Amino acid sequence: MLVNDYQGDIPIPAQIIVDGQSIRVVGIAQEAFYGCDDVTGVTLPDGIKIIERSAFESMSRLREILIPDSVKYIGESAFAD
């Protein structure tokens, strides 16, 4: 079981800073938000290309997700349950 603090509507950033370097976000990892029951919405930035398997699975309160045209691949069970 995953423990998380995600709740409400969450925007995924277009870039993150790692060790002082700006890195563009291009995908959502496998099971990244699996079971995040308190999340009600997700906004993905333009530039996201991949949503991996089960990335948003078992999110019982998820009502809206904005997926940009840049997404070219959505993995199996990405939005199951």
C-alpha cells in the first residue's frame, strides 16, 4: 500500500529541478499515482508524451484529467478502477 499526501486537483509541472538542473517532464511513471484516493483532478502539461501502465489506477475520487495532444502512448490499465 502506498502512502501519499496528494489531494484535490494537482497540476503536473512541465519541468522539475534536480541537482540544480531543470529537467522537462515527458512522462508519468508506472503506478505513479496508484491508489491516490484523495485526488479529484489532474492537469498534465503540454509536452507529456507517455502515461505508463497503472499510472492513475485505483483513484476512486478522480473525476477529471486533462490530457494534452502531445500524449502518444497510454499504458494498459492507466485509468483502471
